[in-house]
Amino acid sequence: MAKTVKTTYFCRNCGAESPKWVGRCPQCGQWNTFVEEVVTPKAGKGLLPGSPVGDDGRRQPAEPVKISEIKAEQLPRVKLPSGELNRVLGGGLVPGSIVLIGGEPGIGKSTLVLQNVLRIRSRKVLYVSGEESPQQLRMRADRIARSHLDCETYLLCETSLEAIFTAISNHKPDLLIVDSIQTIASDALESAAGSVSQVRECAAAFLRYAKTSGTPVILIGHINKEGTLAGPKVLEHIVDAVIQFEGDRQYMYRILRSIKNRFGNTSEIGIYEMKQDGLREVTNPGEMLLTQHDAALSGTAVGVMVDGARPFLIEVQALVSTAAYGTAQRSVTGFDQRRMNMLLAVLEKRVGFKLAAKDVFLNIAGGLRVADPALDLAVTCAILSSNVDMALDNGVCMAGEVGLSGEIRPVTRIDQRISEAEKLGFNTILVPAHNLKGIDTSRATIRIVEVARVEDAFRNLFNPS
């Protein structure tokens, strides 16, 4: 008699199980998240290396400990060669932690990790790849770190979870890399690699290994077409840190952003530049995102934005021209189009500029996407500069949110914005009125101009006398 194949349904978002397909998950309330998978009885319950077991082969239950009896030790972090990656992690890898790095295909996740581990000298690293052959990895290593191949880095091209733990027990690495978690499968489960149950059980096995051995583990994950990490949402809850590697492949810049971090600040970001020989750290992004012009050009303004906890200056470019086909066009790159439409309405209603019959094109230089409302003032000034065909002074930058009444609203971290503009050599910065309360600006060498309304900013820019 043939063995009956048992199937069940799992929610991709929360991992909830159901014997039949349902449109809406009863646990998390998400729609169309259930997928069918083949399961076996007691799947994933076997113990893998790294699980605490007793002499009888059974898992030993943990005993509760009084919180006052636990020693509060500051664990030394594992410093990685990349300062930007250390910044996002909160100072380096914590022993026993498990970090998930996600991003679009081809964005540079594997390059980022391999480039770092090849420069580690004092630790044994095991790099597990389920997607590439050893020859492919060697070719990439020659391209990005040819002079660092004498390190203690071992490559293992394997997708079986049990075989990976066998190699771990034989080599006992100080750092484990898994590229990627969606390609790893356990023999205890009949479902395919990348399914909800496989990703959940494999991630849980690496978590047990990290916590029991004290070895930091870095998992590389895929993302789906919605832009979220592939697999169950439980994966993000299991790991200690979730780092998103993002950027447009048509441009050279990449941003490393912390979404979750149990051992650091989630506001930190790291910036890289993709080059032929790998990723290069951008320690001062303001100098690279600002275009150096020999002559003043109309339609450009420099705004001081903050992404996470890091301020940098960015150039806003605008082009305003008469509508050639009767219907005005609105085209935006790197900025929210609905917010630009709101700013155009403010300029027309509150300031008196007639832009309804004109084409407006807006671009954020460098290919970045920005969401900081403090860039509103730079956007409006760039639009006005192009409309009247008058260039702004190259030494002027600005930061301020524009309200619907035309007022300039205060923004956060204004002291950091002023300091960054001063460091890059700007001589004047426009800031919202009443935004400097409690901030000592006596040592600042940059001229600080407070503006309360949009027309005040225009008056200072085009008629400073």
C-alpha cells in the first residue's frame, strides 16, 4: 500500500498552520499568505549538533535563574574590517548572535560579506554557499580581495543542513556564514528548500548552534517581489539583527540599513560605492553626492537631510518649463511625487507662483531615494530657481519642512545638520525659525539664517540685502 502524502498550509507572514487553505490568516490577519507544503509526522523535531543534550540523548530543559545572580558581562565584539558594517551592527558582531542580511538579487550581499571575511586574519571562518561553486567563489575572491587570500577562510558548497553541521563539528569555526538561508534544506522535512517550514527549521537550528557555542552566525537572505524577506515572518523574529542592503543597481551607491538590532541602534546606516573590485566605504557621502560646478546653475539647491542617525548633504535638481502639449507634466526621481505636488500647490496658493501650466521635473542627485521632510525647503527653492532662471549661491544649503500654510516647520537633529554643513565648507544655512532653542551655536563659523515662511527663504536667497 502506497504511503499517504500529508500536506498542510503555512502562513508566509507568521508561520501559522492550517489543514486547509484560507484566504485570510486567523493569526496575523494577512490575506493570501497561505502556501501548501508536504510534511511528515514530527518533522523538524530531531536534534542537530549544537542542541544541549544529556547522556540519554534527550534535550536537557533549561533551569530558571534569578536575574540578580546573572553576571552582567560586557561581551567583546568581533570587529569586522568594514567600519560601515561595524557602525550598522552597533560596534561589531556580538558572540553568539545571529544576523540576517537581505537585499535584492545582484545588489552586492555576497560581495559585502565575502569581502569582509577575506580580510579577517585572527579567526577561522566557514563560508557555506548553497548557490555558487568553489570555482565561482574563488573568481569573486580574486576580483575583490586578491591580496587577502592567505586568510583562515574555508568554503563549503552544500545545501544539506546535516552535512553543514558535520563540517561545523569538524572545523569548529569562529564565524559562520550561510549564503543563503533559502537554499538550505533539512533531510527531516520533505518540503523543498525555501519553503516556510524549511526556512523556519533551518534558521532555528543555526540559532541553537549560535547560542550554545557562542559563535556568531551571518545569514544571507533573499527578498520577494514585494520587497520583504522571503520565507516566514518568523525568520525576522528568530534572528538578533536584520540588515537591509538596498540601492538602485543602475547607480553606484548602496545603503546598509539596520531594521532590527538587539545589540545596537536601528537608526544607523552605512553607505558603500560599488566598484569593479568590490564595495568601497563612503565615509563622507556629502562630498560625493554634491556636484562641483564651475559656474552657478539655476534649478539646483543643496538640502541637509538625515537618514537614520547620519546627516549628509544632497543636491536637489529641478527643471520648470512651459507645458508643450497643454497638459502639465510632473516627473519625480528619488522623491515622493505626491509630496512634490503638495509643495507646488503651496507655492501657487501661498506664495503666488503660477505653476499649474508648467512642466516640473525633479531629481535627487546620486540615485538615492529620500523621505526626510527636511528636504522640502530645498525642493521648493530648486523649483523657484528654475522657474525664475536664477542660480543660488554655491555656499548656501538649507533644511526645513514646509507646511500647508507656507510655514517652515522645525526638523530633528538640527545641530547635526549645521555641523555637517559647516564641515563641508558651506558658509550659510537656512533653518526653521525657533528650531535652535537650547542649542549652542556660538562656536559655529557658518552663518545661520532663521526663516519662518517660504517667502522669507526666497527673500534671503534672491535678495539678501
